[in-house]
Amino acid sequence: MTHIFHITTGADWAGAQKSGEYAADSLETEGFIHCSDPRQVVGVANARFRGRADLVLLHVDVRRLDAEVRYENLEGGNDLFPHVYGAIPVAAVVKVTRLQPGDGGVFEIDDSEPG
């Protein structure tokens, strides 16, 4: 898989564009940036960000990362999630899409997204 995905705010992405790299708060507190594979995006969005209208989805090309990507499950269950162990260079983000909730604040992504 060459693309992984990260949900962040539009404001945080704008800041990353100015600095040249994106570093979520979790990089400092947990040592990595939480990401998702394509089938995990909607579940993560609804579990962590339900109702938020200020979000963007970063499409990250793992081939453009200098940092290690590990697939791990740190919260239980059977699903492995990609974690980026370093900052994400802006050049590794190949696409950014708005992530808007639908009725009742629930996120849905059609078949053409996020890939």
C-alpha cells in the first residue's frame, strides 16, 4: 500500500504548509503520528471526530516519507493501524480533501474516496 491517511484540522495543515512538515501532537506525546489505511478512515473519523466540520484528510505517499511506518494495534482489537514515527514532509502529502460530516455529524466517504 503506497498511501495512508491522516485526519487533521485545516488550520493545522495550513501551519504545516508554512513550516514544510506536519507533526501532530501525538508525535511529541506518543512518539508517532496516527494514520489509517483507506478502509479505516471513516471508522476513525466517526470514533474520534464526529460532528467536526473543520477537518481535512491528508493523503500521504509512504514512499516519500523519511520516517518509519509501523502497522500496530495499540488499543486492542484485531485491526493494525499505520503509525508514522516522525514528521510528515509536506511533499509526502499528495492530496488533501475536506472531510465534512453528513446528517447527524456522521462521516461517510463515497467509493471514490479516500484513495
